[in-house]
Amino acid sequence: MAVLKYTKDNWEEIRDGVFRKIVYLEDIMTVMIEFRNGPWSKAEPFHSHLHEQSTYIAKGEIILYCEGENDQLLKEGDLFYISSGIKHTICVMSPIARLIDNFSPIREDFL
């Protein structure tokens, strides 16, 4: 069993104002990502990946942009999922946004 407790001092800073924690098994990965640099004036560039993704908004607000869908303002408690290969991105709308991402298969590029 792996346990990763929430504290402010054990985050990996992946770029300015963006932090994450990762737990994973052979076929599933959970990533807690915290954006501490909001709100943003524009969305990140679109991207896609072979991984299926589900995301829970644990704190804050984002706009989700997803290929073939209407833009969605998502708030704390909301969920979304993205199928493999679908282009998507977000724009952080609050000072802090915390997302819980689940990926299958695991994102080797995150390790």
C-alpha cells in the first residue's frame, strides 16, 4: 500500500506555480496537480495522449476545453473524463486550482 499525505512541503514543482504528487500501480496512475498561479488570462495549448483520463476538481475553478464539446466552467466537486486521443486543455479561473487526475495506462512521461 502506498500513502501520500497532503502537506505543503512534499510537492514536486513542475513549472512556476504548478505542483504535483503522483501515486501509481502497474495499470493506473493518480496525479494531484495544484495550480497556484491563477487566474490565467488564457488557456494552455491543446494536447492529447493515448491515456484515458478522469479528473476531479478538488479546489477552485477551471474552464475545460475539449475537442468536439462545448467549453465547460467546472468548480470544486465537478468531474470530467477524456477518452484516448481527444485534444483538450484547461484555463485556471481561480487563484488556486487542485485537480485529481487518473490515467490508464500510467503516464510514463510523468515518472
